[in-house]
Amino acid sequence: LKLYGVPYLIFVMWLDFVTYLHHHGYKQKLPWYRGQEWSYLRGGLTTVDRDYGWINNIHHDIGTHVIHHLFPQIPHYHLIEATKAAKAVLGKYYREPQKSGPLPL
């Protein structure tokens, strides 16, 4: 337990942090839908894309979260291309912060 406990906790905290960043921290508060208001499309459009810099490479382009939610069948190696194509179509519904990256200063 000692051997696996600490690395496991670090891994879980990292995943929780990344998940939090995909659903919070946009300049406008993201809507939160419940019950009958929620739909698959609304859920997918209330996520945020972030640029994690070099971390994207080891996490299979995790920053392309909006397209991942809308089209989960797209393999990770096509997510960047799909995101570029979808930005124009999604318009104001596509959310990406101006400052992003491992250290968004």
C-alpha cells in the first residue's frame, strides 16, 4: 500500500484538477444544466478547451475537450484537426480562455 498509495493519490489529484479546469475558469460562468434542461449537446458545449503545452503530448491532446465531448468517437490523434474545423461552426458556443498553458501567466 505504501508503494502504490502516494503515486496513486498524486495521479487522482492530477486527473481531478484537469477535469475541474475543463468545466470551470472561463471568463463567464459556464451554465450548469440539471434534469430536463440537460442534453448531450448542452453538456458538451459547457466545457472549455485549454492549451496545456507539452502536457498535451503525454495526455493525448487532453486540451481539446469540447470536441471530445461532442464527438467521443474521434480518436485522440485527430482531435486537434477536428477542433480547428469545428471552431468556425460552433462560433460563440466554443469556449477557450485567452490565457492557457501549464503556467497561464
